[in-house]
Amino acid sequence: MPKKSHAVQITPHAEQPSLSKSQKRFNSLIKKLDQQKKLLHEWTEATPEIQRIATGEYEPLYADYRAQEIRRLRVLDEALTNPLFKKRDKEKLRHLICENAAALIRGGDDDDDELKELYNRHSGSDIDEEMRRSDAHAEDLVKSMMGEILGMDLSQHDLGSPEQLTDFIEQQAKAADAEREARRANHKKTKRQEALEAKRAEEESRIKQSIQEIYRKLAARLHPDREPDPAERERKTELMKQANQAYEKKDLLQLLELQLQAEHIDQSHIDQLSEDRLKAYNQILKEQSEELQKEISEIEFAWRMQLNLAPFETVTPKGLMGRLRGDIRHLRHQIADLKDQLVALGDPQILKAWLKGYRIPKQTGWDD
């Protein structure tokens, strides 16, 4: 369970009935950070269970489903040698073999020589070459889209996987930053540039001092060696441990929450923060929010890749768990249906009757 949160918000009061822009910004960032921390905690809590279900339930079921599909393909392949099936029946059988073999090959993690041999023999094509062309076309589309977004030509770069694309973008961003720094170093700074850099350095120093100041006050207040009461000493030891962790992470929100929890400050202290202090705090909170969002995005990206989801499809721990449970139910139904089909299709007369009602789609993707 996440630690109990001590709400840090600026509230209007009689002397100041309405909040300033900086105060509203502070409240907004605090709320956003709280939501991000809760979401990250949900991912941390849910991921082991999602992985357990994926590896312990879904993957064995999917392996069973593939095994049943392959058994069905063998039945269909064997039927082609039966004189009971005429030309049109065989066309339908070949189509079913090719469609299902291709789907299993593209959905598998490893090469399956048996499936490829079935597909190639009945399609008159080469599945490996088809997949190479398909992957190349998909890569070209991704390069074109990302090139437009990034404003660069990606056509000459090898970006065969999402990981390679991510690495390339990060390398380009680092190279661009290095180039900008080099240009700054080689050009004489104007007075305006010098003033901006001085202002930025001053802000960074103020941010660092704000974090240090809160931490020093907490450390002085919570030092367990100065507490004679054993129970209170234990409480302060735990709070000091949390303060150390928060200081290492530059987690301003947690430090402020700890101040409230340690009764080192009260609500009036939060309400009366100066504009300069608020400005420094808001910058710290903004940077902290960006770091949290990056961490959350990396987790979501990994799951999108693993489950082959759309790039902008919403992914949440609860939604992912529901999706996985739904896929498991669907696989169980498919496996039961396939087993029933194998019993029925093993009878050539039943298979021929079933083929009579089957229609080959107009666009099959293979040569009749």
C-alpha cells in the first residue's frame, strides 16, 4: 500500500481570498504529481501479477492454441491427397492452409520450418521474402512519419525495430544538444545571453538551496538520537529514512509532506509561501513531474510493444489486466473449438460438407 499522503495545497483565506498565478500553478503541479505517483505505484504493484498471469496462464494457453492450429493444418494438408476432394475443394483447402499458416508464422516468436514449408508449398510463394517486403514497407512508413515529426531524413538509417528507432532519436537529440553547446562556446555571448545564463544559474542555485533548506530543517527536527521516547524515536527514524530518500531524489513534494507529517510546518506556512519561494518550488515540481512522466511512459511503451498495441492506445494497469484476462478466456474458447473441429474434420465426408459452404475471400494475398 502507498504511504498515506499528507495533502500539500495552498488554500485561500480571509486575507487572500483568491490565489495568485504562482499559487495556482503550485496546486496544479502538486495535484499532477500526486496522480503520477499513484499511477507509478499502481504499475509497480500490478506488474508482477501481470507478468505471472502472462507467463503462467496466457503463454501456455497460446502454445496449446498454436499446437491445435498446427494439428488442424496437418489434417487439411493430408486431405489434399484424398481423391474425394475435387479441384474447387483443394483450392479452398490450400487457401485455408496458407491463411492460417501465415497468421501463425507472423504471430510466433520463433521460426517454424513446418509452417513455412506448408505455406510455401501451397502458395507458390516464399513467406520469408513476403515478410521481408512487408517489414521493409512498414519501416519506410515509420521512417516517413517520424521524419516529418522530427524534421529529418531517416531513409538512410537502419531502424528495423522500435528499440533502434528510440536509440536513434536519443542519439540525434544528444548530438543536437552537443552542437548547440559547441555553437554557444564558439560564439561571443551577447549581454542578453550572459544575463539569461546568469539568471538561469541563479534559479538553479535557488532551487538547490530550497531543497537543502527543507532537508536541513527536517534533519534537525527528526534526528532520532535526540528523542528520549522509544516509540517517538522509532517514528522519527522512519521519517528520517524517508527524508533521506526524498532528498536523494530531489523529491520536493515528499519533503513538504514529511514536514507536515513531522509537524514542522502547518497549513498557514504553506499558504504564506513567498512568490520567490513559490517560483523555485514550481520549477522543482515541474522537473519532478517530467521525470515521473518519462518513467511512466517507458513502462507503457514496453507493454505496448509486448502486446503489439497502437502507439497512442491508452494503457493502464487495470486495463491491461482486463485485456489479458479477456485474451485468456478467448484462447480457452478457441482451443475448445479447435479440438471439436479436429474430431469433426477428421471425417472426410464432414470436411467436404463443411468446405461446400466455405467461400474464399476475393483478396487472399496468395496465388490460386
